[in-house]
Amino acid sequence: MNFDQIVISLILCVALVLFAWGRWRYDLVAMFCLIVAVLFDVVPEKEAFSGFGHAAVVTVAAVLILSQGLQNAGVVALITEQMKRVQFTSFTLLAAITGIVTVLSAFMNNVGALALMLPITMVAAREYNIPPARLLMPLAFGSILGGLTTLIGTPPNIIIAAYRAEVVGEEYGMFDFSPVGIPVAIVGVLFIVFIGWRFIPKGRMTKNASLN
């Protein structure tokens, strides 16, 4: 390994440790690692911030803005009110939340879908006396699974599509990921709803509520 490869490897290891530690915000860790890479001249100074103008980054930022706009427009409150009108059991609530976030994250950034559903999930957990962990973990995995199904569902899909356009001259279409993503998402959601939640630590739970 040459000097640049050693430095990059060390920077990646430090970044992983800092991400796992959780003391610093992720964006600060990323910026810190970028600055270190520039100081060691493994990233050219003139190209250090060129990635911020990449089409994939701009697209993800636009989707996140759209997600926040939906939340500010009252979509969260509307969904919450509609869910309150339905009498869920603990099992059907888990299935509903996981299924909804999976569908949403197919047509918006999965982080945005997660942010949109997070307050709804917390309200539902309080309403049904369910430990939030029992709903939040399926929520997180559902958003990831839904993001697999379309081009805009998750940032890696957008990045890969942009890279393919540079190399081959043709991007992936909106639903080119669907033949693989949809079956994986369906199987994943079924696993979460029927089996996966059982592996989540129980945490605090009142005597009136249980998923068992």
C-alpha cells in the first residue's frame, strides 16, 4: 500500500469509530474527515467540495426539502388523525406502520419517509401503551426496504444511476430497481411483522399492552 492508501484507510477507520461513538454529529465527522484528507493531500484542494454540486446530492437535498414541506403542510397531523379513528391491535399497528413507511420511502427519500412517520409512530406508541422500540426498529427497516424499490427511494440508487449515465451514457429509470426491490421489500416486511419484532428487546411496557 502506498502513502495515500494508508491515509485513506486510517481516515475511514477513524470515521467509523466516530460514527459508532455518536459523540459528534455525523455531518461534523464527515467534514472533519474531508479536511484531514485535504491536509494530507490525498484529496486535491480544488476538488474538496466539488461533490456538493453532484446531481445525486442535489436530488437528495431536494427530496428532503419536499419531505419537510409535506410535514409542515400538515400531512403528519392528517395521517395521525386518520389512524386514531381506526381501532388497531398491537399487531395490526405494527403492520400498518411498517407497511406505510415502506410504501412512502419508495416515492420519497427513505430518510424523509422515516422523518415523516417518526412523530406518528411516537404518538401511536403512547396511545397503545407500546414501548417505542417495538415500533421504531420496524419503522427504520421498513424505510430501508421501501427505498430499494425505486430510483429516488434511497441515495445509493441515485448515485449508481448517475454513475451509469457517466460510464454507459444511460441512466436507470424510475422503476428499473423494482423487479428486485419489490420482492425483497415484501419478504422483508413480512419477516419484520411476523418474526423480526420478536428479537427486539422488550424494554418498558405497561401491563395492558403487548405484541405477544
